Amino acid sequence: MQFLKALFWFLILGLVAAFAVTNWHPVEIRLWSGLVADVNLPFLLLLVYLGGLLPILVIHHTMRWRNRSRIAMLERTIEDLRPVPTPSPAPMPDPDPAPAPEAPTAPTPSQTPAAP
């Protein structure tokens, strides 16, 4: 994919260079007070292209910065409003526990009846 991208950009640069070489004529631009500027056509086209691109690029980056700051502010607000997790309460003991049945115990030697 990188190769195709590089090939595309080299093709575009080649076309621009071929256009610049074949159209290298001076163009007269009449300015105020009878001033005349001789500018080469490729340079003039580059100036016109940048004159249209730069304002739109500045607007795009400004909107992008504004949206990122707005999203960051909204994320901070959500974090502030999110409830803090509380630990679950300990289980309550049974108020009336049923007595556990006692296990039968073997008689101890002191409790055995005496022989006649």
C-alpha cells in the first residue's frame, strides 16, 4: 500500500512539473497606479491555489481544535457527574436465628453410672 501511495504522489509531482515546464510564460498582472507585474504562470497558479486553500485549512483546524476541546470538557463533566462506586454493605445478621440442633455426645467416663 505504501508503494501505491508513493507512486501516486510521484505521478502527481511529475504532472505538475511537466505543466510548469511547458507553461513557463510570463503573465502580465496590471496593478494599481499603472504598475505591471510579470509573473510566471506556474507561480501565479500556485499563489491562487494557496490563496484558496489556506483560509479553508485554517477554518478546518480551528473547528477541529474547538470540537476537541468541547469533547474534552464534556468528558470531564461526565466523569464529575458519574456516581462514585460505594462498597456493598456487609450482610445483616439474622435477627432471630433458629437454634442449631445439638449433636449427640458420647457419655464421658465420669457420667457413666457405677456398676453394682
